[in-house]
Amino acid sequence: MELLDRYLQVVGRFLPVETKADTLAELRAHLLETMDDRAETMGRPLTDGEVSAVLKAHGKPEAVAMRYLPQRSLIGPTVFPFYIFTLRRALPFVAAIYALAQTMALVFGPAPRHTLDSIGAAILQFIPVLLTFWAVVTLVFALLERAGKAMPWEDDWDPAKLPRVEKHVPGEQGKSMPARVFELVIQVVAVAYFLMVPSHPFLIIGPGAAIMRMAPLTDTSRWLYTGILALMVAQVVLRSIGLRPRGRQTDAALTIGVKVLSIATIALAIVVKVYFVPRGSDPDMAYLVALTNHFVNMGFRIVLALSSVDLLWEIWKAARHGTPFPVGAGRVSL
């Protein structure tokens, strides 16, 4: 039955890999037995609408998946799917409201001494806002869990709208081989480019090489340069490993590993702070070069913030499609 397969597919997305096959087999047998009993009672095969009714009566796929996991936590398996649903749906609105408020403050408030510093501070201040949002939502759902209240939208779903069954080839990768090779080539080129920059500053400064040059390597900056190079080489290694098909979970782990190394690379670049020094002793040129260093550093900070968000999103996708909740899935533990 296609509709049953579609239903089990969605349930499986929320189950840990270790027990997924056994759980889905058990659930399939139970549902088929229920459908056979109903068909025997009616004296005819069930229609698609009647199969849909059986599945709907059994429960929403997300909630069904959580029933197969123990409750030893703040938020149990019945409420947890709706907790995640609320976080996902509300987060964009929280981010939009925060961005609008910060923009209004920047436009209509007192003029900041350094606009980029203000933007960077606003990005960093979004972290406690996110933590507060998460804490409030968690508290509300924990109270609902303790009160034993059913979610008002628990039955508001249509089995006919379940996604079609995905056709997976064993060991299939999310990205095509040409895409993986292209990413590896780009990473290798980036390493070569980074190695040439100290002796060929024009590669990064361009025409600015006439008025500034790369900052000389000190003991500290030489250590940072070596660290950045090592992290970039490590990314090449991970991308090379990712060329061979290894399955969705391994692919997700390699992707996350590359992103973690990228973030570490950016973090080291932020520590450097002084990237260029002026040619000559003209005070105006010195000020221009100092301003350039400031903008470059702020650019790295913004990229770091965006890369961190991207990493969290990648981790969330891996958890959702792989082993969703590795520590006793289906709950939030404090």
C-alpha cells in the first residue's frame, strides 16, 4: 500500500537508525493487521479513504515515532513533535522582529561611532535573544506536559498529503560527484592562493599594493598563519574522503566537519586583526590602512556569525534525517 509506505517513511525520519528497521517492521505489521481486520469486517478491500482513516486514527507520524521512545525527560514523546514544530515556525518571526527593531534603532537612534561595530554587536546580542526564546517555549511545553494537555492541532493532518516515497539507492550521496569534485578543486585552489599571498600581496590587495603591503609575520601571526593553513588542508582531506559514496549519515558528518573547520579558520583570521601596513609614514595613509584592517576584521566577524548559523542548520538537518535525537530521541533533557 503506497499510503502506508508514505506514512512509515515519515515515521522513520524521527527514529534512531539503530532501531528504525525493527520499529517500522513492527509498526507495519500492526497497521496491516488493523486494516485486514477492518476489511474482513466490511467484507471487502479497504478504499484509499478508509486506509487514510486508519492511519489518521493511529496518529500523526511525528507523534507515533515518539511513542517508541522512553520518556525520561522534561518534554515527553507526545508533546515533543509540537514543541519542535513551534520552535521551527516561530523562529523566523523572532529573527525578523529582532532585525526590524535593530534596524529601527540604527536608523532613528543616536548615530553610532562605528556602524559596523554596532551591526556586529547586534548580531552577537541575538544569541541571548535566541536562548530566551528557547527557554520560554520549553517552559510552556513543559507545563503542558505536566498538565497532560493534548495539543489542539494533534489530529489536524491529512494522510493523503504525506510526501511520496523516496527512492534511495544504497550508499547514495546527497551531492553529485561533479559537485563534490568541484568543491574539492575550489578548496585546493584556496590553499594554493593562501600560500602565495605572503609573497604576492597583489593577489589580495590588488591596486592597493601601491599604498599598503601585507603585515610582516611576527611570532604570533606566524602561528596563526600556520593554524589557518592547517585547517584549510584539513578541509581538503575531508572533502577528499567525501568523494567516495559512504551513505547519508557519513556524508552529513563530513559536511558538518568541513563547516566546523571553516568556522575555526575564520575565528583565527579574526584574531589576526592587523592584515596590512602602510607603505611610508603618511598619517592619512596610515589612517586609511587602519580603516581597511577594521573593515576586513568586521567582515570576518559577520561571516563567522553567518557560518555559525549555517552550521547549526546543517546539524539540525542531519539530526532530522539521520539519527534525530541521539540521546534517547524524542525529548529535551535538562
